[in-house]
Amino acid sequence: MSLEKVVFSFFILLALTLNFGFVLGEFDNPDHHHSYELLAVIVVNLIATVLKFGDRTQTGALLLASSLVAVLQLLAAGVVWAYAAHVSATGLDAVMMASIVSLAAGALLANVVSVVLVIIDTVNLRR
């Protein structure tokens, strides 16, 4: 068993599960979503993205692309949250929260694609 592959798989699965945990709940209720949880999702997704650099296979390119999509959507969600909390006159209301969770749900879908690609790649490995 390769420690590098274990760490790689760990961060991909952690990114997926943290993202799922953030999205879970009423999408427009700010009490069901925490800013630190979104921060954790962003950080873990960034780590998972860095781990995907260097793989020169077609699967590696798809993994990196899906990870970049997830990071982009999560960063957009973070920007919307910061705008709602610190700039917007209405504050963090249901409309803003729905936008944040929608962006995070898109990132969740990209993380699901990453996990499926890793599973397919693992099943196709020949010994």
C-alpha cells in the first residue's frame, strides 16, 4: 500500500464529505451552515487540488479540472458570504445563503466526479 495514494484518497474523500456536510440542511437558513465549515471545505479542496498536480494522465487531467471547478465555486461562495456579512445592507439573509449553498452544491457535484474518477482509476489498475 502506497502512503502517497492513501493521503491522496483521504483528501479527496474528506473534501467530498466536508462539502456534503456544509450543503446539508435548509439551503436558505443561515443557522444550518457555518462560515468555519465553509472555510474548512475551501482549505481541504485546495489541498486536494495541489495533490492532483503532476499527474500527466488523462484521468489526472480530469481530476485536476474537477478539483479546479470545486475550488472556484467554493471561493465564489466565500466571496458571496463575505459580501453578505460585511458589505451588503441586508446582511446574510435567506437569498444570500441560498446563493452560497447553491455554489457549494456545485462544488459538491465536482467532488463527486473526482471520487468517481478515482474509483474508476483504482478498479482499472492492473497488478
